Amino acid sequence: MELDLQGKIEQFSLPEILQLIAMGRKSGTLGIQHDDSIVMVYFKDGKIVYGYGPRQTFHLGQLLKDRGIIKEADLEEAIRVQAENENSKRLGEILMSRSYIDRRDLQEVVSEQIQELLYSLLKWNSGSFKFYENQFPTDEEILVNISVENVILEGLRRADEANMIAEALPDTNAVYCISAAQAERPRDIYLQGPEWNIMALVDGYRSIEDIVRLSNYDRNATLKKLAQLKLAGIITKTEKKATETKELDQMVNRLAGLFEDYLTDKTTSRLGDRKITQTFLENVD
């Protein structure tokens, strides 16, 4: 079994780990352990296709019941049959065999179950991880297709914003740009309205502080959205381009000189006004 990626969550955050696998279009299994909890996440070409954890609290039967797809009595019967077969049959298989659910019902709820599991993982700040390329511990009949970026974004929407902002954006004077998509890896990203609005201000010139000032949202809301976009790999830190700053500085210096001339020549104030206005327009052109 070839081990490609391993380490401590304290050294690499889970969003970073998921991004590495997605960007590399890897197929295989990511095992994550925190205390006595172990979760396995399957990847196919960088997409999440399955995930499970023995101690996960998002049980399939409960999700089906909460959605109103099955009744309490149906669930109890399926659990009884499963116990009689010493758990050799999966709950979804038993429910389908009795026509309590169909395959579409099962796939939708399995997808929700896996996503809820992944959202809970993003709250882990300690533990270890290992990635095994092209290795899958079990064969799964029901597979899903989940975007890593969307999982990170939604998981971070539920996270503690103070810690997330401090870790993701330690320097608010830093400049960010939209990160380039990897070759042959289309992005499947669903952004909310505020995220689109804030991302539109990320241009490779503005600092985080500049974006906060220009944003229509309050400081914490803006910083939280920027942190989410950064951790999801949608924006990335860059070196501020010097051309815009240089041109702006030159214009400011020219205007300062013109105003100084104006203030020292009080006898020609009206002419000075016209001169300043005309020269400013010429410089802007």
C-alpha cells in the first residue's frame, strides 16, 4: 500500500489537506483520526465520492426518518432485520428490499450524510491523517460526487469565525487575487450572494483592509467571507502589483504641487482653480 500524504492536523489544516488531494486529482482514501474517532473519506479524481466513520452521529436511518421518507416503525423493523443478520446487510439495502425507499432516496440521503460528516471534520484542530493512493478499504454501492471547495465553504460557514479569521488572515495588509483553476480540473463551486460581492473586490491590488473598507458588509462579516474563500482555495495571497500604486503616487504628487502653487498665488485664485481643474483632467486622461 503506497502512502502518499501523512502528517498532523496541527501542521496541515483539514481544508489544506482536502485541497491538496483535489488539486492533484487524486483517487484513494484519506484516513483521519482524532482521539478514538476514525473517519475514512474516498476520493475519485479529486472529488469526494464516499465517507464514513464508525462513531459518526449522522445515521442514515435517522436522516431518512427526519426527512419523512420512512416511518419510525419502518426504521425499527429494518434495524431488527439488520441485527438478526448480524449486521451483514446494510440498512439502506434492507430498506430498499422492502420498498420503503428507492435508490434515489438513498443516494440523496447518503450524500447529505457524508456532507454532514465532512462539516464536522472541519472543526477538528488536532489529530493525524494518512492518504492512500488508489486504495479503498470497502466497496460501496452508493457513491456520490461532492466538490471539495463546496464542502470547505459550507463547513466554514458553520465554524467559529474569530479563530478562523485569525488563522486564515493573519496579515490584513496582505493582497489577494483569484486563484487560477488547475488544468483539466473544472471547478464546481456554489457561492452565496455576499461571497460573490466580496470576491469581486479581490483584484490583486487591494489589501484585505482595502476590501473591508469598500465592502457593503460589516468588518467581521467581510473578514469571515474572505477567510472562507481563502481556506477553500478560491483566493490566494499575491504580491501587490506596483504599477497602480506608482501611477497613483505620481498623480497625488502632481496634484499636491498644483495646490501648493495655488495657495502661494492668492491673486490669481480663479485662474488657479481653472488651471488645477484643467491639468487634473489632462492627467487623468
